[in-house]
Amino acid sequence: MSETDSARQAAKVAARAAALLPLRIESLDHEGKGIGRREGKTIFVDGALTGELVIASSYRKKPEFEQAQAIEIIKASPYRVTPKCAWFGICGGCTHQHLDEAAQVAAKQRVLEDCFKHIGKVQPETMLSPIHGPTWGYRTRARLSVRYVPKKGGVLVGFHERRSSYVADMTSCEVLLPQISALLPRLRELVASLSIRDRLPQIELAAGEALSVLVLRIMEPLTSDDETKLREFADHHGIQFWLQPKGPETAYPFHPLDVSELSYSLPEFNLEMPFRPTEFTQVNHGINRMLIRRAMRLLEVRPGERIADFFCGLGNFSLPIARRGAHVVGIEGSQALVTRAMENAARNGLAERSEFHVANLFEMTSESYAALGRFDKLLIDPPRDGAIELVKSLPDAGVAGELPARIVYVSCNPATLARDAAVLVHQKGYQLKAAGVANMFPHTAHVESIAWFER
């Protein structure tokens, strides 16, 4: 063996030895991974918690960092708990079941605070108490993957495995509605019996308060025998099937047809909100109600005010604003959702206090914002990309009379919220009065939050 080969072999042995050394976990990152450091390199460890001493096995190495999996917990965190789901660690749907539920919420609050500090260079005057509720059986929306895998006995229905495109071999899910979780084995049997079992890649769940819908993404037409099986399944299990041959807009109800429409209610505002199963709604109806209540309290809606709801969707925040007596202007990029919002406003007797328009808010300019007219207040509820062009389009701080007095910003991404907060505070002259998290997705790293900005 040459001297060079010997050096390489020694380096490999040293690397393997280092990999088996205990690693102290200092904190959690925004995805819930433990953060440790060794010889100046940051190591992100799946399955490790703050304060733990672990043995970790790396599965991805870069010059500046490594990604690893905890394979042994030498000293456990006092907040470590036994995961409820038998497939936790295999299924990629949940990442936090090993962490105490209250500690999960606290970790998300720290993620929000860190984003404000390091990305936005801002600090809320007050941190709001977290919004939280039941943590199991809460998911009313889900996209389940379907794979025909003869080697595993037939059809798999569930979420993807962690860090993989494979579908987890699961027969229940603790975060889905219990009645849907119980259907997973039956759905496997049903799909396996269909002629298009290898041409049905996805089942989408959308549940309202009186109806649960399963949307089957079909790549080929069903046979008459397939249709009979779907009808029998739906009747026996009390669900409705929709079929989707192409994009979401092609989805249509299949069976049964004589059922109540899919909807959720907002009792505090006397609102009923119908929706199609392919339209966006929040996955957690209980937390959504509490989030709306907090948004209305922070917005302090008064009769006669003109308030904009940007990224309004089907009117989830718009109609509570209108119910409080303000005139709401809802703006959304999807024509289908704007149409739905208008229908919901009419259904709830709020058409005269609301108007809805289609606009690409990711291309908002100061001119297109000014064309909307003056607003007393704004509610902003963007997708993960945030609302940077919208907040930049607001008048600068020197034109105080043209700026809304108050903004409530609901976010599903603390990093883009913090980025947009920097513009509102440092360029537009707002104060970040308060902010806090809502645990919309328990047992995951997803951070939903709300912030209040005031002139």
C-alpha cells in the first residue's frame, strides 16, 4: 500500500470513529432537526432534541454542514415522549411526535422569534400566547399517495417515507380524522381490486363538518365494474367519491350525488363556508376558528371601515370582517376562489358589504395598489412565498395619510413573514406591536403565525 493510500485509509478510519462519538444537541432548527457542532462543522440531526447527547449517523455531507440521523440517544431530553404512531420515523408526514406537545409549541415560538431577529432585524413589542388545541385526529385535508407494489403485497396508500419517494407501508394515521384513518386498509383493498390500480397515483381528502370527500386522481377511465365497487364502498363507509381525470379543475362528484355540500362553519360569526374539495382551506378547523378570532381582535374592525383582505381565498377572513360591519375588498389570484368568495358572501347575506377581485399579488406595484383606493386597514394572508411585492407597493413612511393605520399579517412561513416585516418596519414606518404562533399542524415543523403592525 502506498503512503497516499495509507493516509486515505487512516482518514476513513478517523472519520468513522468521529461519527460514533457522542454529539451534544444545542438547539432545534426551523425544521425541528437537532443542531450539534463538531470541529467547526454544523450537524443537523433528525430525531434529536435540544440538550440531548446522541450518536448520529450522517446521510449527507457537505463542506460546511452534515445531515444525520440519531441512531442512539445516550442522554434523553426531559421533553422526549413515546411517539403515538407506529410508523413515526418511517412516514415523512410527522417530524415531532417524539417531542412533548407543549414543547413543540414553544419550539415554534422560538423559530418565529429567531426569524424576526436574524432575518427581519425587528422585535415584537409583545409575544402573544400561542394558539393551540387538540393534537391528534385534526387533519381535515391530506394528499395521500397511492402505489401498486406487487412485491409488498399489492397497493400502498399513505404518505411518502421520510427522505424518499416511496410510499410508507402504513395502515393508520394518528393525525388524520379517525374515520379516515380507519379507512386506509379498506382503501388499499379497494384500489387493489380496480382495473386501474396502477393508474391511480393519488387520493386527496377534504372533510367538512357533515361530509368527507375522497378525490381519486385517475389516469385512465374506470370500467363499469370499477364504478360499481366505488359506489358500494362510498355507500358502506359514508363518504363521497370525486374523480379527477386531469388537473384540479377537472374534478367532479361521482357518488353519491344526493348529499349535503362540503362546508365548514364559523359559528362566532354566523357563517357557513361551502368549498370544493380541490379548493384551499385550512387543514385544522378548530385552530382556524381561533386564528380568525384573534385576527379580528387585532384588526379591531369597526363598522364603516374599508378593509382589504389580500390573498383572500374563499373569504375565510373576508366574511368575518364584513360580518363585523366593515366593507371588505378581497383580492386573490385565482378566479375560481374569487367566484367562490362571492358565492359565500351572497349565501351569508354579505354581498353588499364585500367585493372581490382577481389580481396577481406577486406582481403588485405602487400604481396598482393606489388604483385600489384608500384602505383603513389591511389583512394579509399569503402562501409560503410571502407578500414582498405587496408590502413594497405600500406608500412610503412620509406619506402617512395614505397608509393603512393597521395591518394584520397571517403567515405560514416565519422566514418570509420576517422578511416582509423588515420592509413594513424599516421602510414603511410601522411598529411591530405583537406576534405569535398558531399550532395549525401539530407534530410537524410547520409554523403558522400572526403579526400586528401599527402606524
